[in-house]
Amino acid sequence: MRNPIGSTTAQPPRRKGAATRTWLVISDSGNSHFEEVGKHSIMRRTGLPARDLRILDPVLLYPSTILGRERAIVVNMEHIKAIITATEVLVLNSKDPLVALFVRDLEHRVSNMNHERPLGTEGSHTDLEGMGNATAMSPMVPAFNETSEENHSPMKSVNTSNEMNDTSPRDRLDATKAGGPHVLPFEFKALEVCLESSCRRLETETSTLEQEAYPALDELTSKISTLNLQRVRHIKSRLVALFGRVQKVRDELENLLDDDMDMAEMYLTDKLVNQQAEDIAPSEEVDNDASDLDDESDGDYKSNKSNSANTTGFKPNIEELEMLLEAYFAQIEGTLNKLSTMREYVDDTEDYINIMLDDKQNQLLQMGVLLSTANLLINAGIAVVGLFGMNIRIDIFADNTPKEKFWETTFGTIAGVVLLYIISIYFGKKGGLLG
């Protein structure tokens, strides 16, 4: 029998680390696939520290958070736990039905963006060609290469093919500068889908709660019962939890809108373009120095250095991200207003119920006062009867006493008790003790 351990074809089973999770990776081209990736691999891939990855841990409960980092955006909003980079989105819990809906929306949005991008790029290069910009005409070179490839150098053809295959960041900036159709970068498209999915879920839960809350509260005001009280208590618990979630999302968006530095950190595509420009600048300086060997080399070096400094200090215009966040901030603010209105209605209903209960309690107290007064006076009448029932010789109990005396005494005692009761009620109402 052959030993499988000694076999050269046998491979040991692959061990999965404790931090290895299944991530759904959606690229900027719209393709998606699953990857078994460990925590350290994610950290190297996205440049995120370990404390940011803990926010996405499904075991730990973290409030809604959006973090902008150097190379990635961490999104933990409701059911969405994702890492957004300039070229891809990594999503956890993709088997969740709500997350699957979010993934479909993201893939659809990215596919539409890829269909729109060539049109915007083509329009921008056409405008630049009319302006006579030689640098912007380089993407148009393949159109001339179809008829006269021998007129161009091999190096130029390689650069042209690289620019045409680049789905990248630079096309968007060129289109914007040329006045062509503006296209949001990939990370903002992904962030928009995250915000849209989270706000839609909160809005749906709010609408569902409204449909259950108002009828239950109205029924409770018409009939106070244990069943209705339990229903309202359950609805109020859901309302408080949902209000806290919406409030946290609203506060997170407000904090982002108030901090320009955090919004600038989210421009991953622009930072990538800026980094590529910084990498290309030194090589262009070397080519210029090799072609221009003259006495003015020091001046050229100083000018190139100043241009490089300007590129390093590049600050993106945060207006487009600010407008995006403001749109969803207004939407989540509307949801929060609905919950606030519902919460006020619940509080008003509680106040009304408490008033009704207090009124019932006052009625019971008044009834207790009336019964206590009646009991006191009846006891007084019983005392009178007891006095007459004692074995004492008086004229009323004499044998020759007419019977009318007995009935006069009896009815007189009863009348006295009733008269005292009426007087007690009168003074009680006059004094404000009885309603």
C-alpha cells in the first residue's frame, strides 16, 4: 500500500487563519469575485490599520461610521460593511439578502459608469484638439495609426495603448478640465450606493413602523387594555432603536460635512493621479536635462522643482463630495423628522393616557370619599339604634305607649342620617374635595 505522505503529488490541507474571511471584490470594471483574504493581506492591500478593520468585524457592534484614509474609505453603515479603494470595493456578508441587493446596485452603477466614461473622454479630447493642445491629442493617436503606423515611433505607440487601456483617474480629470461631461470617480460612485442603500433601508423601516404605530396608538386612546399597552410598548422600543440608528447616520454625515480635511481624504482617485504625476515628473526632468545640456540647466531644475512642489501640495475641490453628502444628509434628515414626529405622537398619546388614568383615579378617590362618608353616618344611625336596644326603662318602651312613637323614632333616625349625608356632600363640593 502506497503511503500518501511520501507521495510527491499529495498536498497538505490548506489552513485558514482565524482572521481569514470571505470578501466579495467588485472591481471598477463591474466584475466581481470572491476572495479568501486574511487581515494582514487586507491591511497591505488597502493601507488600513488594524483598528479600522475592527469596525467591520461582524461580531463587534459598532455604530455607523465613514472613515477616509490615505488609500481607502471604510464604510460601516447599517448592513453594509465595505472597504472602498480607487479601483475596487471589498464587501463582507455578501450572502445577506440586503447586502446582495446593494451589490447588484453597485455592479449596475459601475457598469453604467463604464459605458458613460468613453463618451466623456472622447468629448474632452475633441475639445482639446480644437484648442491645439498637443498633449491632449495623444489619446487620438490610434485613429491615425490605423492608416499610417509607420509614421509613429514604437515608444509613442506603447504610450498611446497604455492611455487607451487606462480606465483611470486621469481621464476623468482631463474631461473635467476640457469642459466635457463630468463623471464622478469610482470611490464616490461606490460611496453613493452605500449611502443610498442605507438611507433606503432606514426609510423603509420608518414607513413600516409608521403603518403599525399610528393605528395602534389610536386604538389605545379609544380602549385602554393590556394587549394594546403591550403593542404600544413594543412599537416604542422599535422607535427608540430606529431613532438612534438614524441619528447616528445623520451625525456621521454632519461631521463629514463640517470637516473639509476628512472629505479631502476621500478623493482617492485624485490622490492616485497626483502620485502618478509625481512619479512621472522625475523621469521627465531627466529627459529634459539629457536633451538640453546648456548653461541654463540650473534654472530649469529650479522651475521643475517648483512645479513638483505645486503638484505635491495639490488640494482637491471638495464641492462634488459635499453636494453628494448634502443630498443624503437632507434625505436622512427627512427620515429623522418623520421619526421625531412619530415620537412626539407617542409622547402625546402617553400623556393623554396618563391624564385619562389620573381622571379615573380621581373618580375612584371621590367614590371612596362618598362611601366612607355614608359608612360613617350609617354607623352613627346604628349607634342610635343600639342605644334604644339597651335594656333601659324609658317611656317609649312602656306597654301603654302608642306604636306611632316607635315609627317616629325609627324614621327620625333614618332621616337624620340622610340629612347629615347630604350636608356632608354639600360642604365637600363647596370645599373642592369632591368634583
